[in-house]
Amino acid sequence: MATTYTWEIIGLKRRTVGALSDAVVQVTWRRKGVDDSLNTGTVEGTYIFDNPSTEGFIAYASLTENDVIGWVTDIVGDDEVDFIKILIDRKIAELIDIPTETTSDFPWS
């Protein structure tokens, strides 16, 4: 069963830092996985940028979600991205493995 993974930015905090106006100082993200049966698992996290840099600075009004996702994936690194996928896969597996029973023998019958 194939799982499709996506990133989503669900929160930003910004403030003036030195000469940088409206610098993003905190990002809250969500990584979601959805399998072919539409079972979904998510992992969320927050990163704080203590010292935003003037190098490569993008004005807040010009930011795209892809810009911010790029920051997150750069910080997280490949190993942690892989670990996040493992966590999502485990959450999906738990959903699949929950035993359910369909019955027509209701307690009030």
C-alpha cells in the first residue's frame, strides 16, 4: 500500500529582529501521510529561529508555504524526515490493526 506524504505550515510567529522587520521567529508544521485506503497519520512540530539571518531573508509578504517548508526540511534533515515518515506509518498501521466487529446482534434486540 502506497502512502502519500505532504507538508503543511499551520502556524507562524513573526517580530522585528534588529534590522529585519516581520522576521519569522517560529514555525509550526504538520507532516501528513495518507494511504490508498485513506487512512491518515500526522506528526506536528515547532521550530524556533532564535537569530534570523539577513542572508537570504525573504520579506514576510513575499513568503510562500514552499519557502517555509524548505526551511523546515533543511533544519530537520534527511534522517529526521525519514523518522517522521516511520512515525506516520506506525500511526496508520495502528488504525489498520484496530480490530472491529460488525454485528447485527444489538443489546436491545
